[in-house]
Amino acid sequence: MRLVAFILCLAGSAVADPGPDIVVLGEVHDNPDAHLGQAAALADLRPTAVVFEMLTPDEAAKADADRTLIAQAWEASGWRDFPIYAPIFDALGAARIVGAAAPRDTIRSVYSDGPAVLFGADAPRFGLDLPLPADQQAARAALQFDAHCQAMPLEMMAGMVAVQRYRDAVFARAALDALETYGAPVAVIAGNGHARTDWGVPAQIALAAPNVTTHAIAFVEAPTDTPFDAIRIVPPTKRDDPCASLKAN
């Protein structure tokens, strides 16, 4: 039975629900237990394709064509700690590897040109042609401010919010394209910020393709009020304080 499948009883008979079309598996990037949880979820789900935040389409295509090149593609992406991500790739089975990372020069252009220009003709479908509601813009700017150790002016966070919107829409579009190409279920591997149901990838999918069903599972280190469909708490990993050097100055 698929990870999130359940049984409905209609007229006295049991009918198996096929489960969601797209399952978003959030993560704390540097937590090995989060990745073990994602790997277990993939083994249970048996998706047709897995969309990775970390790989560009070209990098993913090379890894998909030759699985011996996965580690090489990962290194080329600039992401670290491949060993803690390896269980995810070991759990893929026959699932296709799909990349959704935008090139760095494209991301830089979002700051100056805005997400709609970079996204292209589909921008209105994903709501990128409209400004965010004022309360959401403020909330998202505050989150970015804290995530960057409050080391930069709050006013600069608007550009980072724009980048986050752009990346969420890119991931959502990649997942929808994979769904159309390979069929359900499709999985998405991305940070927990992208998995949130109020404005992350699930919300972008709901806006662009209302008939497509999603389920977002967050692997987190502590209880949270952030909206997800399901939460799995994993042991915290030991890490240095990322803001320590800034606090010392």
C-alpha cells in the first residue's frame, strides 16, 4: 500500500484510494535522519519520478541516464554531503531522476528582473505576475531575515522572497511536467520551506493545476506550527551555530 493510501468504505465495500498525485518530502538539509526518512517514504511510495531541488535538469538527466554518475552530478551541483543523501538515491528503484534547480545566473537575475520575467509565459498560471498579499510578504521577509541571522537590512529580504517564490514555482512546474510525462505518483525532494502547504510547492501546484492532488510531509527536528499535511520528527543533528561568526563581530 502506498505511503499515504487509505481505505474508504462506500456502500459497505472497501475501495482503495490511489493516494495523491504528487508527494512533497521536505527536509532539514544537513540532517541524515531526515534523509533516511525520505528514503523510507520513497521505498513505500514507489514513485514514477523524483524531482530534486538540488539538481539542474542537465545534471539530473546525466544521473538518470547513467546511475553510476549520480555522485558526480551531485558534486557538479555544488551541494555538499552526498553520503547523507545517498540513501534517497538507493531507494529510487525505477523512478526517473528529474532536476528542478535553476542555474545560479538565473537566480541572480530574479533579484533585478523579478520572478515573472524569468519564469516566462506560464507566470500567471503560478501567480507570479501578481504581488503577494501584504501580510504574507511581511511574514516571508521576516522569515528570510531570521534565516540570514538578521545580518542584512530587512529591506533586502524582498529580493530573497522573490527568489523563493520563483523556486517554488519552478519546482511545482517540474513536478507537474513529471506527472504528465511519467504518471502518478511523483515525489519532490526539497527543503521544508518549499514543502509548506500555505505558500510552498503544494500551494503553487494547487494554483496552477487545481485537479492535481498533493501531500506534503515535513521531516523536522522539533514540533512546528508551520502548515504541512504530515510531520515526522527526527533527532536533531549536531551543527555549529551558523550565526556564531556574525555574533562575534
